[in-house]
Amino acid sequence: MQAIITKYLLATHTNPSRIKATSGWDHCSVTTTYDSRLNTDENHRIVAQLLADKCSWPGEMIQGHTKSGCVFVFIPK
């Protein structure tokens, strides 16, 4: 079963705040700029979906929270 882990990255002198999604399965990742017009869950869900699309993983995701971000798992069909 695939899982996606997302994490908030603080702004630096050269980069704005970002959200990074990674897959423990194949070490694939995607990073996007944090969109302040959206809430935290929406920002994490968007980057998780971008990673799922990049890796061609179909299915609906369920979101849960961790100390450092969120985790997404796919619902079996």
C-alpha cells in the first residue's frame, strides 16, 4: 500500500514557506509553495495529490495528521 507524507517547510532567505510530499516507497517527492489563501489541510492535500499524479497512483486518499505534518493513504477499491 502506498503512503504519502507531507511536511511544512519554513521560509528561508531564498525560499518562501513550502509543503513537501514524499513517498517512502520509491523516494519520489514534490514541493510546492504554501498558499496562504488556503487552510493547512488544503495545502497538504494539494501537494499530496500532485505527488500521487506524478507517480500515477490512482484512488481516493484519506488524510491523517502527525507531529510534523500529514500522512495520506489510499482507500482500497
